[in-house]
Amino acid sequence: MQVSSKQRWMAGGKILFEKVILFFLYRGMKVLYKYDTRIHQEISGWPIGRTLVLAACEKGPKLCIRRVSWGIVRVSDIEDPDIMISFKSIDGAFLVFSGQIGTSQAYSQHRFMVKGDIAAVMSAVRCIDLTEAYLFPKIMTKRILRKVPKKQISSILVYCHAILGV
């Protein structure tokens, strides 16, 4: 079965979009570690050295994070992560990363697999959900989260810090 150029272009577009979302998700979590007490508390509860991989699919883009004493750092690759959240397809990841469905709905639809201690996975998902609440507009956040959390810093400031890398 041949893949049309339109299908290749669409898949490439989704992969690029997911890379951008993962970039802002990491940068957003890093900023919010400093400015949002809930994310700071969640991440501070992780042991130093804990690793997390969020993968769009087996061959797709992924975000690899390691907990360090001053917060989190992005690393190039992690062979055997403590927590692994891996989407089964680029399309499943795209639905979540574009804010069409939330992580809880994606999990209930079996769109991704998790590896690791369930309490640790839930802590990571809470951080991801909180970060999404800052990064997505409120109208999208209402649709993907059961309860929209109160913001402790402006979303504009989060984006400014994320873009500037401060």
C-alpha cells in the first residue's frame, strides 16, 4: 500500500506540531516549577534522578526529563526511564497535544501506555495537566480537564519565560 504525498505531508505536519508542543510543555513545566507552588511541590516530591519520557509514538518525537536538585532538565534520550508515557500512534498523540481530548480521556480510550509506579505516573500527569492549563486557552482547558485550576501566574508570562528560556 502506497502512502500519498498528502498523507506524508499531514504526518510530517503532525510530527512538527508535536515537537513544538513538547518544547513548550518542557519549558512551561520548567517555568512553572519556579512560579507555581503546585508544580514545584509535585516535582520536589520526585527523587533526584527520576526520569520521565513522554513519547508521541515509538518512532515519533519525545520529551525526556530528569529530576535534578534545582528542578528538571531535558536530556537527549533515556534508555530505561522510571516513568514512560507512550502514545500508540502519532494521531493519538496529536489529539492530546492539540487539546482535542484530555489525558484522562486518551487513557480511557487506550491511546497510550504507561510504564512505572502508578503514583509516580499520576504525579507526572498532574504536572502535565497543570502546564496545559497555562499553555492552552481557557475554552480548550475546560474541555480537556475536569476542573480548570486557578492560575498563579499569567499565561503570557509563562510563554514569555518559556520562549526566552528564563
